[in-house]
Amino acid sequence: MTSWPDSQKQKRQKRSLNVMTPARPFLGIQGKRGKSLHLDQILRSALVILMATFSNPSNADAVDHEQENDRELWINFGMYSLHGKEEVDLNDSNFGFGVEYQFTETQSLTAGTFKNSDFEQSRYLGWYWLPLALGPVRFGGTFGIMDGYSKARNGKFFPAILPAISYERSRLGVNIYPIPGFSDNLYTAISIQVKIRLD
């Protein structure tokens, strides 16, 4: 067995810790090793759901059936956020509770609360408009108000407009929000929200 000098071992360990994580190449972030494994599991699970949906022909009939009845009620338990600033201590697990009432195929109302990236409690009220579709995936934006960020209007309500991507199948759906960074008040992130449809 080859014996490596201590200096070479340290260099090899340092290089292994500084490898770009596959979960965040678009943000140009070198994530922590333990954290990247957790993010990989989340992204792999989302990929499995997408692949299962597209590979099942019976799902097309389910979508047509759902579109006949546009009024649906969904609930969520917050979201998980992939932040773009590793040097800042941010909360990735934004747990909470929210509801989404879909009254047309492209529009819905939403309200809820969650623990935000600054470890503070936020509330929100908004309107989804998703006019573009690519198969079962819809694209658009969410427009509303939220509070709970001390750096934004001292925690008071402020207007918020975010791009939104929505994917729904039967009783399970996913909302994705690409959040652009703005100074030190809003950090670059991609938030992933899993939602459940109620009868």
C-alpha cells in the first residue's frame, strides 16, 4: 500500500472539500459536503417524480379530468430553499403552513406563514398567474404581499413579485420559485414547495 506524506494527504482532502457541488452549478457555489448530500437527495426525489409522471401514459387522462374541474384546494408545509450565499448563516428549511385555492386552470389565490431565511416568521397573501404551459408544467408568476423581514420595511408588509413554476399531478404538486438577489435585503435562492391536494 502506498503511503502518502501528510502534506499530500492534506492537499487531497482540501481538494475533495472544494469540489463544485452538482446541486448548485448554476449559482457557482461551493457548498459544504454534508449539506450538498442533503440537497442531492431532495433534487433526486423531485427528478424521480417528474420521470414517473412523464413515463405513465395514464397520467394524461388524469390531467384532462382535472382540467374539467379547475376549482381545487391545496395545502403545503412551507418550502426548502437553496441559497446563493454560503458565507451568510441563512435558514434553508422554511417550514410553515399555507393554502392555495385554484379557481381556474391558470389562476389561484394563496396565503400562509413560514420561517423565513432570516429565521423570522413571515406571512404572505398572493395571487398566482401561470399562463404558459409545457406539458403538465406551468410557468408564470406570483404577486402579493409578505412581512417578517427586518431588513425590509422593518418587518412590515411589502409587495412581492416572483417568477413561479408549478407542476401538478393527481394529489401531489410542486411549486418552484427562482428568487433573484437584491442587495442585502433579499438573497439569491431557489425555493421548492411541495403541496398536497385536498378533495
